[in-house]
Amino acid sequence: MKNLALLATLVTGALLLYGTKDFPAWGDPDAPASTYLSPTYIEEAVSQTHVPNIVTAVLGDYRGYDTMFETVVIYCAGMAVACVLWRKREE
């Protein structure tokens, strides 16, 4: 059983590494995110959101629902861990 789990992990890791060969180079100014999204956020974030910090504008306004649901997932994971670890002490 451990051999099967190891094989599945190695195959999954190999597939993930194979998929990264199509990524643009790190810091490439011609990458789609750098040519389309970044200029829009930098130029219009303050005027559209009225928030002077671009990071806060992106996380709180443009990606608000995504950030909210990520927080919910982390909360649920924390509650699950607490429930698993919480047990009655036998006296």
C-alpha cells in the first residue's frame, strides 16, 4: 500500500512539474499578467476603489469574494482540527 502511495505521489509530482514548462519566465515583462492585468490594476485601482493602497484594493475590492471564501475555508479547517484534537479527559 505504501508503494502505491509513493508511486501516486511521484506521478502527480512529475505531472505538475511537466505542466510548469509552459509557464512564462519569472519576472517576464511580456507575460500575460504583466501586459494585461498589472497595468490596469496600477492605473485604475485608486480611482475605482478609492483605496490608496493597491494591494488592499486588489484583495479587498477586486478579489473580495475570493478572499472571503479563502478565509471561510481556513476557518473550517481550523475548526476541524480543533474538533479532532478536542476530546474528553477520562478521569
